[in-house]
Amino acid sequence: MKKYLLHLALITTTINAADNITAWFSEGKINGNLRYYYIETNKKSPTVDSSAHANSFGGNLHYETSKLNGFSSGITFMSTNAFRLPDKVDASLLARDNGVRLENSAGGSEAQKSFSVIGEAYLEHFKDGLKIGYGRKAMNTPLLHTKDVRMILSTVQGAYAKYIFNDNTTFSINYLTHFKQRTSNKFTNIVEHVLGSQTKAITGDDKQDLILFGTEYAKDSLRAKFYDYYATNFINMLYTDLSYSSNLNNGSNWSLAAQFISQYSIQNSDENLAKTGSITGGKQISSNALALKGSYSLAESTFTLAASKLFSDSNKHDSLVLPWDGTPLFTNMITANNLFQSNYGKGLQADSVYIGGSKALKIGFSQKFGFADLKGLKASLSYLITDNDRFMKKQKDLNAVLSYSKDNYSVAFKGIWVDNNSDMKANGTVTQIDDFSQFRVIANYNW
């Protein structure tokens, strides 16, 4: 990392004279957030009866220079620090991914450690609507995301470019080599992170890359997205969605949206996964998902209804592969964090609505309280039913959130209750936990 930062520094010194370099740094901006997080997770079934919790304090500190001849550079320090830990620790605020990598355990000693990391360190150039850059960077796309639901962000490393055309169309292309999960301080090869010790057996090499192309269009009431994720010798993933919104005469508004996701193994992976004894039980990756969503808002109230279906083929590994913290389906709930799926080597697992054959229906309602002179207060409630022929019983999720924000401060209380929480292993085996509940308190100060 020191060599990497030194390399960036040497580049910047060649840009212009010393006085300009001084202004480049002195006119830069600092921002960040401080975060307190409490989480408690309870699981109960005939074979499992556990309760774990954790407290952590930390956040992000970000510095970015001003622009000099179109160049800017930035760096982000991220940290999560546990305190008052119990005997049974919920490691999802700490180094859980490190524990999975080093101990093959989400509850081992490595998983329960605090850590800090330089999550971002990049050099960019922007001119005439074109931004190009290289380094460590936070990136949000449907299937690869920062997933800001724990203490720190997931980030990637590589080269990236984005071009804005006519103020309503964005094109992007990214060549990504490494991924750092939100419960880790380690940047791992982006495909190795998915497959772990199986990487060479599946792809033919220990290291592979991800080429990510995206385009987004937004004008008036119409929005459209298309992304292609091409991981060499492993998988190609296509994502698209389209939405339309409209205002009504009574001050209300409505929107409709549709999305489609397609994934399939390619090259060496397509051949090797089909072999008897592979991690998927001899099945190639082939998944297709469709989802629809509608919403209606009146004053400070919003109602939503969403449905999704993951088409199933018993001859394929037909569950969505989401190892880089994307949870894209409209029916996704707070409980579908896929934290285990985005852990090192666990990318061929899945949960709930992302398991092949799952059909899901989600109902949601949110309410703001400005009418009662309680500006900044918001409550939301959502309910999800997921059915699948692989399940013994339907999964039922209830999520409730109460949040308040004012100026730079915010606090949120989240409750999660799940009947028959469902997980699928890489070989297609599905297990369910009778009762799953989780409670969170999250406090933020941003500046």
C-alpha cells in the first residue's frame, strides 16, 4: 500500500509547478462520518438456538484535493472498533470476512477483530464530461455495490472511466482487479473473492479480472439502466431496468418499474462446473430473474408493491450470483444482506428471493411526519412472502424502521423478524431456520 501511495505522489509532482501543487492540496476538502452501531441477531430451529450481539464505533474520513489541470486525488480512511463485546459476538460489524478467509469461520477470533483500512486511494482526471481514474474506489452499481448497511463500505480497485452525454446519458467502463468486502481490510482478486480455494479449479487460474460496462439514461419521467459484468473465465451477468413516473392533479405521484437479470458461466468455468464433483454438483451457472414494482405517493405517505420470480432449471445452478454486495431485486429486504454470499469464497451461495425458483411478493409503506411538526422523522414497514418448491415452508419477512435526521445527525432503529429464513449452499442444498430476528441501532454524524 505504501508503494501504491508513493506512486500516486510521484505522478502528482509532475503535473505542475510547486506552488500549484501546494494550492492543489491546501484547497482540498475533508468530509466523513462517525458511526455508532449496535446489532443483535437471534436464530432458533431444532438444531440451532443462538443469540449474538456487538457494539462498534468508527466510520470514514475522506480527503480530496482540488482540481489542477483536470486532475484530482483522494483518499479515505475507514475504521470499525468494537467495545463491550459479549461472549457470543455478532461479527457482521467486525472482520467477519477475514475470519472466513483465514479460519473458515464467521465466528472465529479473526472474525471478531476491529480493523482499519485505506478503503479509497485514487487519482482522477475530469474534462469535458469525461472522467478517468485509477485506484481504490467506492462504486455503486446494481450487482457491485458499497452496501453501506454496516460500519464501513465495500470498495474495489482498478481503472474506471465515465462519460456524461447530453446531461441525461451516462456511459461507464471499468476494469476491476480487486474487491474489499465491508467486513475486511484485505483487497482480494475480484474473482478469487467469489470462489476462494476453488478459483483455479473453476477458472483455470488463481487470478481473473472483471470488465464492467454500464449506461444510464434519465430524462423527464423516464429512467433506464443497462449493465454488463464480464468476469474472465467465470461469468457474464446482464442487468437492465426501466421505470416511468408521473404526477397527478391532486399532488400525488405514481411510478412503475421492471427489471431483468441474466447470468451464465463462460469459458473455463462453463466447462469445469459441468464436471462431476464440481462445487455446484456438476451444474453450470444459468439464472434469469424478472421483477416488477409499483409505487404511489400522496403527501408524506408512500405505498409500494413489488413481485419477483427467479426462473428455475433443475439441470443448472440457477440461483443469482451476488458476491460483490449487490442486492438488486425490487423484492429485496433488509434481511437479504447476502453477507455470507459476499464473504470470501462463498459467492455461489444464495438466500431467500435469490434462490432459483423463488417467487416473492413484497408490500411496503412509509410515512413522514412533517404534518405533525416532526420534520425528519420517518417510519417504514415492509412485508415479504417468498415461496419456492425447494422450501419446506414459505419464508415470511417483516421489517420495521424508525429513523430521525436533523442537520448532520441521524439515528435509526431497525427490527427484523423472519419465519423460515432460507439459505442455499453452492451444491443446491437449501436449509431453513424456524425463527430469525435482528435488531439494530445506528447513529451517524456526517460532515
